Amino acid sequence: MSDLKSRFEKAVAESKSLPEKPDNMTLLKIYALYKQASVGDVEGKRPGFTDMVGRAKYDAWNGLKGTTAEAAMQDYIDLIESLK
């Protein structure tokens, strides 16, 4: 697990210096995988319709409900690698 965790942390650092900014859907996927890997399943109420960004983030994260932290970390690593 510690090897996966260190590779995840390295990918998080690399995500901040990608050659070009990913599109919004990819950014949402990065956000959701990060939250699922570091926090777990989404909790709380879905933001109201006036908070479109918060709502999109919530929906993306909620779509990963039930995914293990390890699987989310590996998916995050794979996604960042594909964007380099």
C-alpha cells in the first residue's frame, strides 16, 4: 500500500505541472478520483442549482461511490500518466 500511496502523491504533484490544462470533464475526473482516494465516498447534500461548479464536482465524486481508495489512487495515477 505504501508504494501505491507514494506513487499517488507523486502523481498529485505532477498534476500541478501538466504540459497543458486538461478540459473541464478531465479536471472533474481528476478531482473526483482525488477525493475518492483521499476522503472516501461523498457525504453531505448536493449543492443547489445556483452552485453549478459545486454541483458538477459533487456529481463527479458521487459517481465513484463504492470505489476503494486503492482503486481510485491507481485510476488517478493512470489518468495523470496519460496526460503527460
